[in-house]
Amino acid sequence: MNRRSAFDPAVAGAIWRREWAAYFRSAAGWVVVALFLALQGLVFWMFVQFLGRPDAPPGGVMEFFFGGTILYWIALGLLATVVPMRLLAEEVRSGTIEPLLTAPVSAGEVVLGKWLAALTFYLAAWAPTSLYLVYLRHVGAALDPGPIAAGYLGTVLLGAAVLAVGLLASAVTRNQLVAAALSFVALFVALLIGALEAEVRAPGVASALHRVSFFRVMEDFGHGIVDSRPVVLLATVTVLALAAAVAMVGRLRGPVPLDAPPARRFVPRISAFLLVAIALLANDVAGRHYARGDWTRASLYALSDKTVAVLRALPRPVEATVFLTAQRDSERARQVAGLVRELAERCTRSSYGRFRFEIVDPDRAPDRAEAVVRRTGIGPYEMGRTVVVFTSGARSKVVTEDDLIEPDVDADGQPGPALAAWHGEGAFVSAMLAVSDDHPPRICFAKGHGEPDIESPEDGGYAAFAERLRGDGDEVRALDRIAGASGAGCRVLVLAEPTTAYSPPEIAALATFVDGGGRLLTMIGPAFTAGGAAFAQLGLEALAARYGVRFGDNLVVDPAHASDVEGPSVWAAGPDNYRSHPITARLGGRLTFWPRTREVAPLEARPAGLTLSPLVRSSAEGWGETDLPTIRGQADLTFDGRDRKGPVTVAVAVERPAGPSAAPFPATRLVFLGTGRLVMNYRLAGTTIRDYDADFMLDAVAWLSDHEARIGIGPKIPERISLALTAADVSWAFRLFVLLLPFAALGAGAFIWWRRRA
């Protein structure tokens, strides 16, 4: 008997070519391909039927194709059990293995060649599914290549592992059916272990099951998340299964003689032990030091550099308790749960131990849920969705699902299943900064001149805005005397919608406050004298001019972008209306609505040492209306030569750096807005919610108080399914992928059968 111990790739390649050709030279191989394509075609056709529906599930076009349905796992099980079952079992049964084993061929070459043949047949069966992408492009789908590539990568890695296990099953028995049954049981047990995650109460065990769950692995790959841990896990399963198969094939050559040298008797056992130990060590190291890539086009899951910097600079540890119900009742709820879990895991890893989280199921831990409800005041409705409670020391903050997502809305204004935007990263950063800061900035609201009351729940009050500021970690209080701003520890002083003029001593006190490093937020809409006969002067015009800003005596209108509900005095600002600045950075294409707004613009002759930045302006079709009868609604709204031609600026930020050592003075910042109605209660707590109005104002306050870390982390737009499919499009999908492709494979099998009979 001529045996070789050295591995020869050429011999393994010859075995691979022989076995691979055998698959396609038999009708059975083509029947397997036909069944596989029929199952996958049915999955794709069912998926296509949802694409054009208003209630289409959220996510990318191919997100649910990879592991998202039971038919995917049935198709995978078909290939995992049928493809490798004959490779060794049939040769042992028929006796054809003996000439192979007596030839100068090593067991490793036999196993690797046969496994490569099974793997390439598996890839060939999957190859026609690339036509699904061609179809989707043809019907107008916006494909994100990253998740698609990740989904196919996960499918290849999973297939390599299950085929290796199937080959091992074929090596331990002489019966093909027994080998197929063993492969199926192995796959079923692996899937069952992952499914037990939702039933386990111990967090550590649930986390371990989550990591090894094939369902979670393919869910991540389908979403475009490529984690090195499952890659290492599947690779080690493949190597161990192939090594075990090599050992089983080696035993077919007969037992080791008793008089053989000790090295020949004990080295295989020691090698097997070392191989298992190395595999366990590799997975342990991979679990501690791993990479988790985000292949999505929008970088939906990756943390921004600003978030990473905030996490690593937290002044003290922050803990988060995530309340998630295990059995989520909708696709959107499951997507939100996945996004929250992914975000929390990435924050934990990037914080170097300064942030950690725990997931709690309210249904399984009702005592903890009830305690949080009593302590924070959140209702059972919020607790039944997604709630994250951040704590650090004695401070805590609650982030609800409404803070994390912006749902898509239909034509009637009702929320749909899709997500319009994901706000999670910004919400997490804001919450962590709020609970870890023992010295929050104090935001003072001036009173005594008819300003909105920060405690009033009336439509014209600021109670909702004050609560938003407190939720952002700020301390909010009313200020009776302007002169007491510095002594009261005010970081930012807010002058909002006064109806009576400020006195000269108050203006002087404001100038002293700003020159001393205080920050000023001025929100003043059009003001009129008694009876509306003329525009009123409030005393702040000279203060604004001192810092290079001019208030216009007009009402800014933009009929082309006016609100359909509230009329021309309320208009929308979008991406073309925003100027580049940290305050507007995260707005992106989101709308803010500007009610009853006046012009606020930089002066042409600006004081030295100041940086003035326009923030928002109307479109070129808008203008500043100066005619009082028109403003009062007594004349038609039309542009004439007396009006201020658009685009008209309505918000300006002013910054003055600190003075030199020779003439030191502190740095300061100011923001001037042409309206204070953006954040009145009726706009934040009414039936029409203007979320981005509040975001704009919160970002302005954060910039003024030197808390830029809270801003600049804008929402992310998840990939969405949006297709206008006709009945003919869906019908063609059925004909092509449920009928034509499988029957083409059956036709090829019939032709092979006929040729062999002939």
C-alpha cells in the first residue's frame, strides 16, 4: 500500500473536479437545484408582493431574503442534507472507497476535495438568485450593495459550515439516508439552540445564545452588519468538522497496529485535542477582540467620531437599562429593538468600560418595570414599547421610542410601518451627557415683559420647551430681574416674544451680561404698537446692532412653501434654506416651520472681532411683507416694491472669541431669531408635532452653552422598500423565478437522464 502523509493540492483538486462534475452528470443533482430554486423563487415572489404595498415592512430590499423566512432555512437544510450525504457513505457502501484509499492519496486530500465539490455545487445552486437583483433593478428598486454582499457572504460561510458537518455525517455511516438525517438533526439542533434565546432568563446565557444563534447571525448579515465573531465561529466549525471527517476516513484504512511507534498511536489523539483547544481559544479571543463592520450605504449602525469621543470622555460611568419585550408584535418594533441593541453594544465596546447596558423584558421582570414606572412617571404604553433608562450617580434620564425614531406617515398623517429616520445615536449621546454632568448649564428665561411663561401649559406657554430642555440635562428657571442674570448663575439668558419694551438700564445690564461671557438667545417676532398702527420698538434693536444684527420691520412670508393648514404666515424651511453651522448640522433635509416671523439679518457694516453666521432664510420666492393692512389681513398678500425681496434671513448666530492677553475679555455667543413661536406649547404638544423645530432650538441652546457634543449627530435614514409594482410585474416574478428557473433545471436534469439512457 502506497501512502503519503504530505498534502498535495493537485490531488485534492483532481478529486474536487471529479466529484463536482458528478453532481451535474446526474439527474439527481439537477433535481436538487430545481427544488432549491423553487423554494427560493417562492420566497422572492412572496417578498415582491409586499414591495408595492403601503404597509411594506421596513428595511432594505433584500434584507429579509437572507434568513428572514422559514423557507430560507428549509432551502438551506435541503442543500445541507442532500448535497454531502453520498460523498463518503455511498463510496463506503459500494466499496469504491477501497481503491481510493489504497491509492497514493491522503485522507485530507479526499475530504477536502469532496468538501470543495459540495461547496462549489452549493454556490452554483445559489448563483441564479443573482437574477433577482437584475429584476429588482429593472422595476426601479434602489439596491444597497453592502447588505446584499454581506447577506451572500453569510450564506457562503454558513453553507461551508453545514456542508462540512454533512460531510462528517456521511463519513460516520454507510447509509446515505442516515447521513442526511444526521445532517438535518445537526442543523435543527443548531437552530433550536438559537431559538432558545427568547426563553432564557439569565442574561449571560441569553447573550451567549444570541451570539451563536444562526438566526441572529444571518439577521446581522442581512442588515449589512459583518461581525468577525460569527465568521470565526463558522470557520472553526468548518475546520473541526473537516478534521473529524479526515479522522473517520483515516480509520477506514484500518486500526493502528499495537506494535506501531508511540508517535503514530498518540499523535492523532493529541492533535485532535490541540485542534479543539485552538478552536475554543480562537473563539474566546474573537469574542474579546472583534470587528463589527457596517456595510450599509447610510452607515446606519456605525458610530460617528463625535459619539466615540463623547463615550471615551464621559466623566463617570453610565449605565442603561433597556426595556424590550421579547415577543415584538410588528416588523417595525423588531427593527427598533434590533437598532437599540446594536447601538447599545457598539457604545459599550467604544466606551472602554465607561458605558454598559442591560436588556430587561418587562413581561419577565414586572417588578423592575413597575419600579421604573413609579420612579420616572412613564406610562404603561411607553413601557410596552421601547424604553431606555440612563443612570449615573443620582441622575437619570428616560429615552422613549418616540425619542429614538421618526415613523413614516401616510397621506392621512397616520404612522406607518416604515421608519423615516433613526435618532437613536443622538438620543443616546444626549442622555449620557445629561446624566453624567453634575454641573448642568442653567438656562434662564427673562420675565416681566409679557414673555411666555415656562410653567404655563396654555397654548402660548413654554412649559413643553422647558421640559425638553430639562430632558436634555439643562437646569431651567425664570428670571425676574435682567440685572440679576450673572448673579443667578445663568449660562444662557433667553429673551422670548416680549410685548413691552425693555428699559435702558435693562439693555445696559444685558450688554454687561454678554460682555462678561454670558450667552444670549433672543427670539422676537413682529411687534406692533397699540391698535397695530405701526411696528413697535422693544429697545433690543440697539443691542442687536451692537453685535452686527438688524431686526426688520416686516413679516416674512413664503407662499410657495406655506403651510396648507396654518396659512401663509407659517412657512417651511428645508435643506435649501439652512446655512452651514453647528446648529443646523443635524437638520439635513428635515423641515422646520416658521410661524409669524420677522427678518433678522447681519448688518452690512459689522463690528470688528465678530463672526456672524446666517442660519435660516426663506426661499427666493419669499419676501418680507411691510404693509400693515396686508399683515392684518385687510389686503391681498402680494409682493410690491416696498417689501423686502427674498431670500430673507430669519436667524443669525454671533460668536466673539476671547480677547488677547493684552486686552482680555471672555468669549461669548448670541443667537437672534425672528420668532419665539417655534417652541410654544401649541407647536410642541398639539396635534401637529414639529419635532425638528424643537431640535433646532435645543441645538441652538446647546451651542450657546458650549455643549456642542449634544449636537451635530443627525438622524440616519434607514433603507426603505418603495416600489410601484404593477400586477404584471408581480406576475412576471412568479413566472420567471417560481416556474421558469426551476423548470429549466428540471429540463437539464431530464436531458442528462435521457443522454445516460441512450
